[in-house]
Amino acid sequence: MDIGFIVEYIPLYVEAAKLTLGIGLIGIALSLIVGLLIAFIQYFKIPILRQMATGYIELSRNTPLLVQLFFLYFGLPKVGIRISSEGCAIIGLCFLGGSYMAEAFRSGMESVEKGQEESAFALGFRKSQVVRYVILPQALSVSIPALCANMIFLIKETSVFSVVALADLMYVAKDLIGLYYKTDEALLMLVIAYLIILLPISIVAAILERRIRYAGFGN
């Protein structure tokens, strides 16, 4: 193990980690928004949009992110649409993550008893108020474990961003292996970098899940 090599290239991994985490967080934030909108469309069974949402979920969940990135980065330019590497990564992550977030939100919404909605309407609540004060808070409490798991999953999926010439963690590791044949050192730094990124998220997710279970939400 060449410790000198590791020390020399740690700054390169730090910069790559910043890029990976930044794009990952933007993609996750957008996927949460998309997922919530899709979940509302499905929950309220909005005509036409519901069928489109179902088609999107099936397409997104049954095609690898790698294939989606290839289509965005190499396929769209064939029809005159060019998107930067960062843009492809964000769009791809949002497209994939939105479907998973939608299913998590939808399952949370469906866990809310219909009787609570009916009681709220009987008390004079408008539909928007029922969603805001009755459905959404309970749905979120039930969905948090699944949402956190999806976030971790999406951060892991950033490892394929290198296919669109994005200098993420995997790109840097493969580049160093190709240039210097330092496979063990490069992969060790890659593993440590992902651990540093993912471990805090996993810990926070575990704490939230325990608190929700302890509080008895979603029962």
C-alpha cells in the first residue's frame, strides 16, 4: 500500500466528492418534488395524468440509470439536443429517483385512514386543507424510512456518472488506476469517500426511523 500516493491524491478525491455530493443532493431534491407530484396524481386518481404517471414509473424503475444517461448524453445530440454532463447527471438522477420517491409517498398517503379525511370534510375543511393538515403530515411520517433508503440508493447510483465524462469519484478512481496502476490505493480512497458521504445519511435515517417508531406514528 503506497501511503504517499494516497496522501498526494486525497485532494483530488475531495473535489470529486464535492461534485458527487452536490449533484446528488440536487438530484434528490428534485426527485422529492417530482415524486410528491406523481404521488398526488396517483392518490387522487387524476384522469389521463394518472396513466402518464404510471407509465413514467414503470419506464423509470425498469431501465438502469446507466442506460438513461447514455440516452441523455449520446442519444439526444443526434436530434440536436445537447445537455452538459452535469445536466445529464441531474436529470437522470431526478428521473430515476422521482419514481421511487413517488411510490414511497403514495404508500404513505394510502396508509391514512379514509375516515380521517371524511371527518375533516365534515368539520368544514377544504380539500387543500385536508391534504395539508391531515394526509400529508401522516404520510410523511410513514414515508420517511423509505425516503431515506431511496436517498442512500440514489447517492450510490452516482457511481455511474463517469460515463458522461463527469469527474466524479468513480471517474477519478478509474483515471488513477489507468494512469498509475494503483488499484488498491485508488479503490480504498473510493470506498472511504463513499463511506464518509453515506454513513451520516444512514445514521440520521436510523435515528429518524427509531423516533418515528417510538412515537407510534403511522400506526
